[in-house]
Amino acid sequence: MKSLLVFTALLLTFAAQAKVKLGNEVLIDHHFKELAGKRVGLITNPSGVNRDLKTTIEILRAAPNVKLVALFGAEHGVYGDVEAGKHVTNNIDPLTGLNAFSLYRTNGTSKPTKESLKDIDVLVYDLQDIGCRSYTFITAMGFAMQACAENNIEFVVLDRPNPLGGDRIEGAMLQKKFRSTVSEWYVPYIYGLTCGELARMINGEHWNTNQCKLTVVPMKGWKRSMIWSDTGLQWVPASPHIPNADSPLYCAATGIVGELLSVNIGVGYTMPFHCIAVPGADMHKVADALNSYQVPGTFFKPVSYKPYYNTHSNKVVYGAQLYITDPKRAPLVPINLYAIETLKKTANFDVFEEATKAKRKFGMFDKVNGTDTLREQLQAGKPDREIVESWKPDIEQIRKARKKYLLY
């Protein structure tokens, strides 16, 4: 009897997971009415798939009364094979023969050009982001919305889960003077919105100069409490260093400190975003100190390794490997701050001094955080827990402001 109850519970769990329908699947249920009779441009990459791993490119090419006429690639390109931060070029897609236009160009003009939009009636967005403001896909989405507004073209978002969930909001709010491609929208670092909800907020709060004609095709069955593992969906790498379904969690926990390029966070080794490590540290002291913070839902294990590339490449580094044991309880962004303080206390390793010695500037760190206040507080020795507490007013403000844009 007990075995039967366990089996039934597992079936019910699976059924609950399997009921999440992506926006590209709901589009099919709608018989493509949002795109019927229109020439379509598609912003996508390998993560743009349905639950059966069929790409949205394939879905739209096979759709009746829909004409897919162009592709657009954000950072990493349409096939996700371009290194982070590297120029994405315009080219011809070998599979479809369609133009594949770049939305990530090093000259700063990353929104769709008038020329690229000339044969398009509607531009569709289907990319899987990771729920962190610095991930440039959501910047590309907003820039494309602006271009559509300027050229009288419709914009359609095929909605997707926020892999960090819709309840979690953490980190510093963007200050206007630090607005950039890695912090374009006025939300905290972890913003707790789906891409469709964020698009609605960009439009509704007039963060772009012009509002576009926006349609969001919502998911079915997704709840704000869900992280990716609750959805029953397969994970396709959103970018080269986000290979697994739990990668967004780890990226949020260590990605900020990694921007200083004085700490290896597992990028360049086999554990991207899972580590906090530097040369010469006592890995046991680092792990013990991080565990002493008693961060809910986490555990730190001593680790040493030699990165193949990136920060401290070909040097042995020592520190702690992060294990997120309870993703829904674990605060993520604060771990970046705890890591900075821990390295200073246990290894006499000041991440800012080390960056200065290497003649690195702090521009990208400040842009990613959306402010220079965080860095200045850390450099001045302000306790990290006080810094985390100082984020609360902005977080509460955004919770109120976002309510009218929520779809779930």
C-alpha cells in the first residue's frame, strides 16, 4: 500500500510538472492567429524550443499562413556559438537560407536596423533568459521593441519561465547613469518577471522612448513559485556557460564577483559559476567561513582545480564549491558579497586591490550591479549583511510597480 501511495505521488508530481505550456506551444493552440497572414522575423537561439525540443524556427516554417522571412541573433548568435562579448555578424542561415541579422554588434548599434526590418510585419521574440538583469537577451528584447515602435512593426513575445521563479527579487536597483547593455531596465539584479511580463513593464513604464504594439503569448500552467526544475521542461543551454537547468541559480550567486576577474568562479573549468577560488588560499578556511554565514539552502565544500582558461588560467586555485541544496530557500545575490568578505578575511585577498594591481578598472562591475554604491560600500568595509538589508526598499517598490504587468 505504501509503495502504491509513493508511486501515485510521483505520478501526480510528474503531471503537475508536465502541464506547463510554453508560449510557442500556446501559439500553436491558437492556430497561429497572432501571426496569421504576416511576414515574420524571429529573434531566437538554440534555447528557442518547445517541450519536444522542436525549434521555433521549425514551428514557424511549418505554420500555415505564416511566412518566416528573417532571423535575428542576440549575444552568442542564432546558434549560440559566438563567445560572450564577441561581435555577432550578419550572415545567411545555412538551414533556412534566410538572412540572420545581428542584434549584438560591437559598434553599439544592437537594435534591429531599418533595413533588416523592411520586409517584416511582426517581430517575434523567443529566447530563454536566466532571470538576471545583466543577461543581455532582455536588453536585446527591449531594443527590438524600440525599433519596432520606430518602424510601425508589431512585436510578439512567446513567453517562457523565469528559471529563478517569479517570486524571487534580489540585488541593487539600476541607477540611471549606469544604464547599459548589461543593466538596461529599472529593476533589481534578480527581477522576478518572465520575459513577457518584463516586455509589458518596459512598454508600460516608458523605459523606451516609444511604445511598441506589443502582444505576449502567455504560458499555461506556470506559477510564480516555480523554478525551472518544477516545469518538467528540458533545458537547452541559453549560452555557452549556462549549460544546465540549475546554471541560472549559480550564475546569480557568483557572477557578480566574477566580473572583477580576480576570482575564478569555475568559468574556464568544468564548473561554471559553481566556485569561489583564488591562488594561495586555504580552501578549508574559505569553505568553513562561507558555511558560517549559514545561508539557507546552501553548502560550501573545499575545492582546488586548475582553470583551462579565463581568470587564473593554468594556475591552481583554492576555495569553495557552492552546492545549492534548496533552491527556493537560498538567497543568491548576497553570496557574491559573502565571498568577497570571506576571501579578504581568510586569505588576505582583497578582490578590488587585486583587480587594481592587474590594471583592471571597475566599469563593468559597476554596470552589472547598476550602481557604484555597492562597490564603494564593499571597499569601505561596510558589513555585507547591512548592504543586503539596504536593498529592501527598492525591492518592495518594484514589487508594487510590477503588479499591473503580471500575467501569472
